[in-house]
Amino acid sequence: MVRPKKHRMVAFNPDISYFKPRGIPMRDLSEVRLTVDEREALRLADLLGMSHEEAGRQMHVSRATFGRIIQQARKVVADALINGRAINVEGGNFKMISESRIFRCRKCSHKWEESWGTGRPESCPKCDHEDFYRCRI
């Protein structure tokens, strides 16, 4: 019996999911498929500069598994760039992490949301208290 694959955690989901070379009609192009988790691996390693170990933790996979994901992603992108193919981003074995983070103030119990990538808030937006924590739900 085959061991089931673990979902890879993905924190970024842009609205763009298709890239193609400019000036070539779609009917004349072949395409390659980049999975959503492979795109996330490219974002973490190549755009944000994370180590394989750190990025693997973020995606909830081992360092070795992350290495295999990023290797495949780079191969797909290189094929598209070198051979003039379109890149279709879809599928894969992934689970989206929430689009926002939720915080609660220890002083006034106010609960608020912050978008990913905005850094840690300075203080509670209601009472300006600096003692707050991040909630799971």
C-alpha cells in the first residue's frame, strides 16, 4: 500500500495562473504545467531567499522533499524559457494557508485581522495596547 502524500502548505495565491511568450499565438504554443506547490517553492527559495530547510518548514515538508519540489519547479520554468512554451499553473498536492492572520488583545479582548506579508502589528487598533497574541481561528 502506498503512503499518502502530505499536503504542502501554500501561503500565496496570486490571480495569475498562466504565462506565455509574447507575440506567439496560443495555437502555435505547447505548454508546460507548474503545480501550485512548485510555484510556492520558487517563491520561497528564489524570490524570498529562504534556505531549503526554512522553506520546507513553511510548507510542512522535509528539507529533502522541498529540494525535490524546487528542482522540478526550476526544470519546468527552464523548459518554458528555453523552448518558448507557455506555463500553466494548476493542480498539485497543496492546501492553502489562510489569507489573513487573526490577533487578539490581552487588555480589551479586541479581535482583528491583518493580511499576510504586512509584518507584526505595533499595537491593538482599538486600545493601542502592545500586549496581544495571534489566534488560530
